[in-house]
Amino acid sequence: MSRLVDAALPPRLGRSFRWLIGSSWVSNIGDGIALAAGPLLVASQTHNAFLVALAAVLQRLPFLLFGLYAGALADRSDRRRMVVVADGIRAAVVLVLCGFIVLGPIDIWLVYVAMFLTGTGDVFADAASRTLLPMLVDKPDLGVGNARLQAGYLTANQLVGPPIGAFLFAAGHVVPFGVQAVMVALGVVLVSRISLPRGGVRDGSASHVRADIADGIRWLMGNAPVRTLAMIILVFNITWGAGWSVLVLWALDRLHVGPVGYGLLTTMVAVGGLVGTGAYGWLERRVPLGTLMRACLTLEVVTHLALALTTVPWVAMLVMVVFGAYAFVWGTLGQTVRQRAVPTQYQGRVGSVYVTGLFVGLLVGQALGGWIAHQWGLAAPFWFAFVGSGITLALVWRQLDHIAHAEG
């Protein structure tokens, strides 16, 4: 067992890294449980499609409203304490929701408020927790560290948590949320064990948060590799969002796989992701980072083409496994490259600009995808994604070596 633990969590990364991993994995189990139980709770209150969709919007909206502010706060506050406070508030909100469910009947607007508040807590916790890994491990080990965090997210949040959440919801509406609160609280205990110097990484007393945000954006815009990487992520999320906005209809009406088949498609992405994150360390040691970036982005372009062309379910399943593998390699690599290039005092702000761009890209892409599919059919958004991502890759192809080896 000890050898297995050492292989997964190399001792050279330190005890604090293990506390961070434990906190992340435990919290992700709780959030994965809520990933299934939350929509089920909303659907138990209403069958209005708009009201059901509104719940998901309210949970994501805080990333657009508060993302940049949370990043600036992470750069001027005690980052570990910020995670503890934000996740502690999240756990408290979920416990209050449990109380209302027990007392019942619960109003759907109360569920909306709880989802917005937990989403807001998630923004601040994520903004600070993203900055902890570069403070705990050396730059050469950031890739392995990010891969382990990604693997925990895939396993706990995407594979294990949702089915447990659905099962617990069937046992009692309050049960999954009680378990979520306990898991998030346990994550708070674990992250509090991390050894870091007290206080913020910089003195923010002489400046306003808005000035800090502007300073972070100026730093990003003035750093060519980091700026180009941000633009790649923005554009590729627009093209990805366009195709994925109609994925459920594409699966049902073009592949004719039914609801179970659609669920299996998304599961195949997680399976591929586990393969990709498991192989990341091996890939980073043996493949030049610029070449690895080109391979991932090329596979993205080819994936859109394959999904635009295929009507065969087993081919689509295979494509999803490949997509999951390279997508999580790219996610790990992109985050690692950025963390190596960005100074410690800018990690929160620059990371939040990336996350905000990611959500903006997805929103724009989803809106475009729905319109394109309405005008030209369910395969059209994937053709749009193929052309858009292909042109973008051609434009940045030569710059990827420089981006991959940018140093802060």
C-alpha cells in the first residue's frame, strides 16, 4: 500500500502536497454528489425547463460576476485561509439548505439562493486553491502535481460522485446534501494542515482591488506567451462550446443512442481523462512540451471533424475516449505552463482571467452553437468548431514552443 501511495503521490512533493490532494479529492466527492442531487432537487420542485436550466445558470454566474475579484483577493490575502473560509461558508450554506429540506416543503427560490451562494463560495475557494500548488512544489513537479489534481477531479467529481448522489437522493432528499456538507467540511480540515507562511504573498494595503485586477490584466497582456495561451483557450472554448451545446440532441437524433447512450458518451470522456492524466508524467518526460501542445490541439481539431462526420455510435464512443485523454492532458499542460510562467504574486489574478475567459468562451460558443444548429442542422456546430479551431491552430503553431517554455 505504501508503495502505491508513493507512486501516486511522490514523497519528494512533500507532506503539504498530500494534504492539498486529500482536501481536493474529498471536496470533489461532495461536489460530485451535488452534481447529480442538485438538478434532481430542482426537478422535484418544477418540471419547467427554463426554471431547471436557471438553476445551472445561477451556479455558474458567480464565476463571471466575482472571478476577477476573487483572483485579486487571492493575491493579497492568506491563500490557505481564503480556501478555509470560502469552503466553510459553502458547507454552512448546504447545512442550512438541509434544515429547510427536513422542515419542508422547500421553495424552489430558496434552492436557487443556495446554489448561487455555494457557487459564489466555489469561486473564491477555487481562486485561492489554484495558487497553492505552485507554492508547495518545485516548478519541474508542477505537471505531476496538476495531473494528480485532475485525476482526483475526474474520479471523484465526474465518475464516483454523481451516481452516489443520485442513489442518496433516492434514499432521501436531504441525504446527499448532508454528505456533501460533511465532505466539504472535511476538505477544510485537510487544507488547514498545509504548511505555508502566514499572510498574503504581497502587501495589498496600498492599492484598491480594482487597481490590482487592472494590474493583473496589464501583466498578462504584456507577457506574449501567457497572452497567446489565454487567447488559445478563449477561442478553443468558443469552438468547443458550440459543438457541445447540442451534444445531447446530436446523440439522440443523429446517433440514435437514447438517454443511456448519451450518458455513456459523457462517461467515455471521463474514462479517457483518467488515461490521459495517468500518462501525463510519462508524456512530459518523453515528449517536448511544444510538440505535446501541438498534438493536443491537433486532436481537438480532428475530434470536431470526426463528430461532424460520424453517425456510428461506437465510433463516437471511441472519439470521446480520445477526446477525454487529450483534453485532460491539455488542461494539465496548459495550467502547468501558466503556473511556471506567472510570478507568485500574480497567480490569483492571472488564473482568474483564464477562468473568466473560459466561461465567456463557453457561453459565446453555446449561444453560437444553438443558432448554427437551428439554421443548418445538428452537425453544423461541429463543422464550425473544426474550421474555427483549425484556423486558430494554424495561426499559433509556431508560437507553441515559446509558450511551452515560458518562465516567470
